[in-house]
Amino acid sequence: MRIVCLISGGIDSPVAAYTLARNGAEVILLHMDNRPYSGEGSVNKVVRLAEALESALGRPLELLTAPHGVSQLRISQHCRKNLQCVLCKRTMLKVARNVARKLEADAIATGDSLGQVASQTLYNINAEEIGLGFPVLRPLIGLDKLEIEHLAKEIGTYGTSIEKGDACSMVPFRPATMVGPRLIAEQEECLDLEALAMEMAEEAFLLRTPSRTRI
């Protein structure tokens, strides 16, 4: 099975990618580059996490990146402020789906663990995935933070993941935690999210390839 795994600089997503790869999946990492709404060192951090995962797994991993700052800006310009996190995550899923289709992958995956942040409440997970038309795997969904941290330490990603960095500056003061599918659909129409996700997927490239070869 071929899986496109979303990976950030946090603790959870590298562990999710490792879990799937350890169990036999061919994993392709996809980082959504959040600059300028995250720090300049975020991309370098993800590269080092990919290297740690390769070491733990004993095999190479492709690492792609796609721009996400443009998406964040358009969401903030056209949609309700308290929905920024949910629409951000939905955009990531749609971009990952589009990249996965181009690569003939079977599914996409995230490091979601139920209820840890605003985009991971049960209501919001449902709203983010509704109508996606593509399998989404969440191998950590039932684990708590301590269990995930333990796994991260075992595979050698924890130290890099906890390095201090700039938090996303687009996170609203009070993000919505109980978003329904109808509201998401209404907000998507305000910015044509399908077209935006296709545009960002087309910009994806191999991050660790010096020539930045287009996929």
C-alpha cells in the first residue's frame, strides 16, 4: 500500500508515518509549508525529521513539500476567523489527496490524536473529511500524548520535534471546536477550496532533491 503522510515539525505526524511504514506501507512524506505564518526554520526541521525516520526504518523516504501560506491567507480573507484551523486542515487533506492521486497512492494519513487540538475534535474531524472521496488513515487516533511521546523517543524524532519554533500566527483566539459539514460547505464556496487545493498540489516538489524536480 502506498500512502502520502502529512508531516509537520511536531511530535505526532512523524510517529504516524513511522507506524505505517513499520507495518509495510510505502510512505511518502508531504510537508505543508506554512511560511510566512510559521518560522523560517520549519522546513529544515522537517528535513531532519525525515532523516531520523529513515534511520529508524532503515530505508529511504521521499519528502515532498507544497505551499500552504497562500491557502492560509485566502482562508483568512474569505472565511470566518474562528474556522481558520478547520479550513486549514481541510485544505491540507485536499492537497494531500490531490498529490496522492498524482502519485497513484492508495490513501493519505495524518498524525491526528482525538481531541488534542481544535482541528482534532470529533466534530471537526468529520467536517474536515466530509466528501473528500479518498481514504484518510489516522494511526494514532486512540493514543494519548504520553504514548505518542514515548514512541517518538523510541524512534529518535522526539528531540527534533520539541525544538522551540514559532507557532502558527494564523490560529484564532477562540477556534471553533464543533463545526458541522453544512457550515464547512458554505465557507468553502467563499474561496473555491477545490481549485485552491489543486493549485497548491501542482506546486508540490521533492524537498530533498537539489533540482526541486516537479512531481
